[in-house]
Amino acid sequence: MTTTSHDAVAGASPADSTITVVDLFSGAGGFSAGFHTYKPEGSDGSPFRTLAAVEFDQAAAASYAANFPETNVYAKDIVDWDAAPYAGQVDVIMGGPPCQGFSGLGKEDPDDPRNLLWTEYMRVVTTIQPKIFVLENVDRFLKSQQFEDLLKSTADGGRLENYELRWKVLNAADYGVPQARRRAIVIATRKDLGAALEHPRPTHSRTAQAQQPTFDEAEAADQLLPWEPVGKAVFDLTPKDAPVKDLPEGRVDEPLGVKLPGPFRTRELHIGRTPTDLSKARYAAISEGGNRHDLRNKWAMVNGEKTYLSTESWDGHNNGSGDVMGRMHAHRPSVTIRTEFYKPEKGRYLHPVEPRPITHYEAALIQGFPDDFKWFGSKIQIARQIGNAVPIGLGRALAEAIHRRLAH
């Protein structure tokens, strides 16, 4: 089984320091990219090598394979994946089973069949017996019956009794990501390794103020940086030209035997919708940090007619989400990037200044993907890959904590 470099994100590292990984429900590879971009101090490469990735969505699996060409990518249902060949060969298993059944945006149906996919994650853990496994999901997962079952499985006599769990809701913004994305992170450590791994300490804080430089290393280590504003981190760097309407034409490949559009680099994803004149008028009327409430009692000339910008439904709802038709704050992290970030009617996805929704390129940068990351699929498929990803900065923080634990 190879331990050579498995991606184009980080360089090689000495074989004796390699930490092997399996990435389940991998998507396009946000979690893996976070691990592979982590470089210990004094090293020119990452110690992490992903041996296998499992992803049912064909477009996402193709994107993963394009960016991590030496990883064995299984692009079918995890139910049919044989983990036995990796038993005893893997240090870390990570992944986020589909969360729609737990999410507050959905019906939160406890019988949603997608919820049961976490048991497939546990099947793989039981078979491979990694040193550490990391399970990522929406924060509501920690209140679910599935999480209760997971806790019971680590009790004496349970199938995971040889693991000790730590769980916490982490905010990606606390780790330098320009996005306030809260996720439940469960870390399990095999008991024969000693003390259980704790979650990484935050490096940033919403309440932190800019610090003066200090020459005291211990004092500097305790200082938290302010949250990263999305304007400075993303929008100051993206093109000022109007977004193009479509992906570049004429690119079709078969990376995993399935014909798909692509590959496209992140920097080629500055694509937008074709809004109606009414939508444009609404966008222009919403101030930075504002939302649908800004449209009340406002009129504009649209196609030569005086038109009311709000709707009866919006005017009648004073409660509910304040993010609908919301414009981002340039000086704060963005809201959570979801799979339909290109639809401002779905959340706070208007550009902080310009009268338009954010583009795929901007959403990918908010998630931490590099300019040269490769993507396969349609606009909708790529948007789903971006929105479902674990932010790379959060993955990198977890990778550092795991490396410190396993390397000593």
C-alpha cells in the first residue's frame, strides 16, 4: 500500500512521519485538502496521506480524484465498500455523513434514511480500527438519537468500547476561516494510545482586538486574533468585472469513467445567474448587512413601470430568518456557505457592495479552496460540492491537533 504523495496540494514528507488517512463521504475533498495543506513547522510537506476516499456523488468523486490523483477513490455507495483491505493500515478516518436529516433547515426527520449512513461510517471504523476517527456534522447531530447510539457503542461491551470520545461544536471562524460556520466535531481516540485527543484550541475570536506584537512566546501563544473579515479575505481579491454567466465551454472528461464537464479551476468559477430587472432593483436597494426588510415601502422603476420591491409575504413576516435576501457584512465573516449560495432568497448571499449574489469562485474562496483546485460537474453540481465541504482552515486545525498527538 503506497504512502507516497496523494494530491497536488502539498509536497512529499519523509515516509517515517506519514500519517495514513481514509476519507469517508469525502465530497470534492475539503477535509482532505485541510489535512494535506497542514505542514509542521520546519517541514516542506504534509505528513498526511489519504489512502482511500469514498463518495457516492459522481461529480464530487471526480473532483476529488482530480485533486488527489494517488488516492483510491470509490465512487459508489459506501454500503458496498469493502474496508477490510485497509484494516490495521490506517491511522485516521474522517468524514461527515450527509446531514440533511439532522439539519434545522429540513424536516429533522429521525427516520430519514440518510441519517443511517453514519452507521456505515461506524462499520468502517470497526473494521479498520484507526488510531483516531473524526466525525463532522451539523450541530444538531449532538442532540440526535444517532449520537446517543454512538455514545452507547463506546461503553463497556459496545462495539467501539476501545475508543474514548470528545465532542464539541466548533465555529470555523475561530480558526481563521472567513465564515461563521458551526459544526459538531466528534473526535475518538483509541484507548491504547493513552489520553484522549482534545479539540484544537481556537486561534481567533469574535471579541478579540488587534494585538500589539510581543516578544514573549508564551504570551503570544495565548493571544487570539480577531475573526477574519470576508471582505479583506475574499472580496478584495476577487475580480471587479461582472461575473460571466457560464462555465468555460468545450471541456468534458471521464476521470472515473463517467463523462462530466470539466475540469475547471477555482479561478474560472466567477460565474453568476441572470437576474431579472426586478431582482436587480431589489439587490440595489439592500444596504450592507441589510435584508428583505430593507425593501419595505420602497418602489423603483422596473421595465418602465413603478414597481413595489417587497412582497406581501415578506411584509407580513417580522419573525423568521433575517438572512433572506441578505447582504453580507464586509467587516465580518460570512454566514454559512450552503449548497444554494447563489440564490439570495435562500440566505445572506448578496455581495457586500455589488448588486449581485456571490459567485461560485467567491464561495469557494470563503471555504478556503485554492485558486488551482480542480472541479468537475455542472454549475449546480459544483455549487453543491462547495457548500457541502468542510472549510479547509477547520480541517487544517484538526490536522495539526492530530499530528501533534500521533507524532509524539
